[in-house]
Amino acid sequence: MPEEKDSITRREAIKNIGLGVGVIASLPVLGNTGAAQDAATHDHASRAAGAASAPAPLRFFTADENQTVTEMSERIIPADESSPGAKAARVSEYIDLVVSESNDFVKETWREGLAAINKRSVAMFGLSFAAANVDQQVALLKEISRSERSPQTVEERFFRTIKNATIDGYYTSEIGIHKELHYKGNTYLKEFTGCTHPEHQQ
């Protein structure tokens, strides 16, 4: 992470780029092959649990593309005081694995999207997205997320694609499930009191 003055908390990042788990991407995020998804989730969860293990070999992305995916996913779900971010959860490995098992249209969507992001970054900062600093990366994501509800450009459409893929990858990882959501498995409840907010009482 950068120095204190340059750090961005997850709360700030979510606010800045309009992260919403309930938003559904207009483009296919990942292939819809059930077996591929199941295999990716299982492999991803086991790798994230052992964060010190060696990175998985790339199956689809080039090294440069993977670096862009890694940095974009970390800006979408950055590390904060409560839990590690997408990079520690190895979200890029999950995305690479599942995209590698997807159809040609999905693969082309990711390839064109990453190229468009880097082209925009070079135009804005003279640097590729991965080479830009955190503030520059967030500024770019803020710009392309403004039209998230009705994206027009390749970059705007791709933002929705990678955002949803990042959420999928993070919350199927050991880090996302246990350190972020504090999920402890099925537990017995003696009683369920429901919502206690006064405005929701009838």
C-alpha cells in the first residue's frame, strides 16, 4: 500500500467508484459453463487459503493483461483495516482461470476491455493502468463508472464486467468469505428477532 496520505480505504473506494453488489453486468462476466465455474471456485478458494503459495500459471491473460486485472481488482476491493483486498485473495487468478474456460466472445470482451483501459490510462496519465499510481487508477475508474447504468464506451462496459467478476472472485475466496464476511458456517439460532431498527417496526 502507498504512504498514509495516498492510501484509499475500502469505504472510500466503494463510494468513489459506485461499487454495488446487486448490480448485474450487461456483458457476460465469465463463461456460464457450470463445471468450469465449480472447478474455478474450488481451486480459487484453496489457493486463497494458502496465500503464501506460488502464483498459478496464467491460462489466458498475458503477463501485462494480468497485471492490469490485478491492479483494477485491487482498486475495486482494496485492502483495509478489516480484511485484505482482492490482490491478497488472488482474484486475478480466479478470473484468469474462468475466462480461460469461457467462450470466444467472453475472451474477446476481456481482451478488448483491458486494451481500452490501458489506452484510456495512457491518454490521461501517459502510463498504463498498472504503472499509474493509486490515485490515478481511482480517478480513471471514477470516470468510467459514471455511466455505469447506461455504459456507452468499451471502457464503461468493461468496468461493469470486471467489477462483477471481482466481486464473484473475492467473495468465493477464503479471505472474502471468512475475513470480510466473517462467515462461520451454518449455526443454530435459538430465536430470530428480526430487524431492530425502529423505522422498520410495525
